Amino acid sequence: MEILDPIPEARVLSLLLTLQCTAECMHCGTNSSPRVKSRLTEATAARLIDEAAQADYHVIAFTGGEPLLYGQSLFDLVRRAARYGLATRVVSNAYWARTDDSAARIVGALAAAGLKEINFSTGDQHARFVPMSNVIRAARASLDHKLKVAVMIETVKERSITRETFLNDPLFVEVFDGAEREMIYFCESPWMPLNPNQYLDYPDNMAVTADNIEQCTGCDSVINTTTVLADGRVMACCGLGTQQIPELQLGNVDDGSVTEMRSRAENDFLKRWIRCEGPERILQWAATKDTAIAWEGLYAHRCQACVRLYSDEAVRSVIREHYEEKIVDVLAAEWLTHTYQPVQPVEA
Amino acid sequence: MASKSTSLVLSGPEFTTRAVNFAHLMAAPTFQKQFFADPSAVAAREFGLKVTASAASRSNAMVFALLGDKQFNNWAKDFQTEIDTSFQSIAGAANLSDVQKALKSKQTRDQLVAKFNSSVAQHLSAETTAKLSAINKGPLVSEGDVAIILLTFVVVVVVVAVAAGVANPAEIVSRQQVQLVARQITAAQAAKVRTSGR
């Protein structure tokens, strides 16, 4: 494949197996906590994986809540997805890595089931419940089993846990050599409140403004990721705060197949527009139609910009009134991304 | 904020029918050319849509022209190869943090820009190339030069977007990056971008 060839559409199935979690972070994007007991049945999850495999999905992500609270069924589902040749990812807070032995045992079993990638969620909120040392032990065990490892760190302006904190942690320095440290992908991601009217302080240049909006890409989650919550609701993306956006809810797992759910999302122009340009550019566009719409400097996490887009009646009105002017642009951009095959003349 | 109105799902036939028709029409090369030459007119004629000549329409037309341009494709391929072979700190980085670190080095940035300048020499006039050599960084979207699309690749996409963790170093030159850059081009700049027509 050449670098400027058409780009295949991404297809990810994200299963929030349980919303129960050992942590209870403030602003948790999925409203998870130790008290929430909702749980997707293993039979349903297995059926969804089968459908995804038939529908050319590429990745199955197991998340939550804390997916390791799902018990043996998690390992069975990872094995099922791996048998289809699908890439598999688990997103965990590493509560289970209290010792080297427990970390090695859990990761070893996941790797044996066919897991390819593991992401750890951490930061100041998560660390109130799960110490950084657990994440380090879990990352160590994951590298031992040749898994891809990512550490996602909550980011606000004032915080104690950063990528540097990890790199300088005595345990981290002790258990990883220089080359191994480079194999761990750290992502410092903005931490966002679910309330669109509540704003956190972020490091400089993290919140989107007219000066940095050119760096905003389309949303790679909406439509491309079909998300199933533990209570059976199916979402059009894996974004934070989706539970409070009715328009991103596609139905229930019993209402149709994974393919049908994806089709519902694809039939909505707004979701395709968000996928093409991202919610930040749409807010910026809406502000050109209604100058009372303020957006600059408010959103570091694009999911919060998306919550605003869907919850602010002023923005909704502009979209409803003027969206037709964007239809051909978005369709053309999609076509250029995924379909266009230039006809090149034969060399003389 | 006022209370929310009815559901904001834009899935009526006014969209879905047009989407199907658009895909069908775009299968014909002659229609493709017509569309990108004047998207507003085609939108009105074929889809009954009133569309102003927006920046996004221009950017799509520019991407269409560039992707179909043999010389541009060759340049992109060569430039990607150059980065892979000459900038191990970028191409061989295990993660984005290391790419960001590498690009913080002025020496690396300067080398990258120099390599870029030399790689576009075949695509641009000698006079333009000479002008570019004097430019190392900055918001080049404000430069009114025929080279703007190529220049923004390196300074906006490669240096800024990759350094900010937005772009994947393995996909520095890709369709999505071309589109990302093209959306930033002003009308005056877009008018000056030219392709070889081959």
C-alpha cells in the first residue's frame, strides 16, 4: 500500500463488560463505581464478537468499569476474539497488580488467551484508589509477555502524576531498562467533567482556540467504534459522556446486529460530519453563524466539545438550520479519504 | 443554555438519498472533475443544495488535484522515504513522546526543513525553492506562495502536528494529513497552489 492510497475505514467494537469498578474517580466518563453492578452477559458479548468478525471489524476492546472484575469470562471472550484473528485490547486500572506475582499471573493468562494490547488508566484521580506502583508492575508483566502497553494519564493543569513522574519513579527506573521504557506509550489525556458548563484548568495550549484549531482532526471514534455498555445500550462512539447524549445511543443489543447498529450511525449526517471534521471545528463553524456561541479556550477534551455541541440549544439550532451547506463537503472529504483512486498516466 | 429541542439526528432522506446519489455519480471521472471544478454549481444542480464557495470546498478541490498529481505523489513518496532513512530519531521512535523530543531539537528541525526543501526542488521553480530555503519555521499558512501546500506539510503537519502528538509519525504524509493541511489554506493561497497536471 502506498502512502497516499485510500485509507480503509476503521471498525472497532468496544465492550464495556461491566460498569463496576474498584475506583470511583470524580468525573468518571462512564459513571462507573464499586456500587454499579450492571454487567453484559457473556452470551451477548460472545454473539457481538461473532457479528463483528463477520462484519470486518478489526479490533475488539474490552473495557468498563474495570473489565478484570468480569472474571473468567473476560479471558474466554479474549480467546474467542483472538480465534477470529481480531486484534484485542484490555483497558484496566491495574488494581489486580498488587504484587509481582499477581501481575504476572493475570497478564500471563490474558496473553495466553491471545491478548495483543493492554492500556492502563491512571492519574491523580485513579491513584486515590490504585497506586502507581500497580501500573508499573502490570506494565512490567505486560512487556514480559510482549503485549503493546499504553499508559493513559489524566491531565489537568495542577496534577501530581505525569509521564515524568512515572519515568522518575524509583520502581519504574528499577524494573525497566532504557529500551524498555521507550516501548511504553504514555498518553497524557485531558481529564474532563461530564457537565458541559463546568470547566477545568489545563496546561497551556491544551484547550482549543482559533490559534491551535488547525491541529484538530476528525473524530476517529464516532461511527468507527461501536460501543456496547454493560446494560446493553449500543453507542455510536467510545467517547466520554455518551450516556448523556441520547443522539449517540443507537439502541439496545437486542434491537439489531452490530452491522445494523453501525448503519444507523452512518445514516446520520451529523455523526459523519463529526467524524470528518471533529466537534471543535463544528463549534467554530456554528460560532460564525451565531456569534453568541463561545467556544475558545473552553475544551481540552474533544468529547466535552461534543457534549456541548449536542447539549447547547444555540449550537443545535445553527446545525439544524444550516447543516445542508456542509453535506457535499463532508461527502466529498469522505470520498477523497476512502474511495478515490487517481488514474495515473502510463510512463512514456 | 435553553432546554433541548427534538433529537438532533440528521438521517432523513434529504441526506441519505443524496449520499447514495453522490457515491454513484462520483464513480465517473468526468463528474469528479466537474464537481471539484465547481462544487457549488454541482451541489445546486444535482442535489438541490445551496452551497457557498466555502473554504472546505476549496480544500477538497485541492486534495483532489494533489492526489491525482503524479509529481506530487512521487514527491510525497520520496519525502517519506527520506524521513524514514535520514531521521532515525523520528522514524525509529518507539512512541510519540520521543518524536516530540526529537523535533524539539533545532538541529533536527533545520535538517528536516532542509531535506524538505531539497525534495520539493523538482516540484517548484528554482526561485521558489530559493525562497523556501530561508524559511525554517512559523505559521506558513500566511505565506502567499505557490509552495504553500508543500511547505505546510513540513512546518504545520510534520513539525507542529507531530510535535503536538496529533499526527502519527508513520503517517506523516497520508490522505488525512493532506486534508488536514488543505483545510487551513486561504482562498488566496489556494488559488496559487498549482499541480503539474500529470
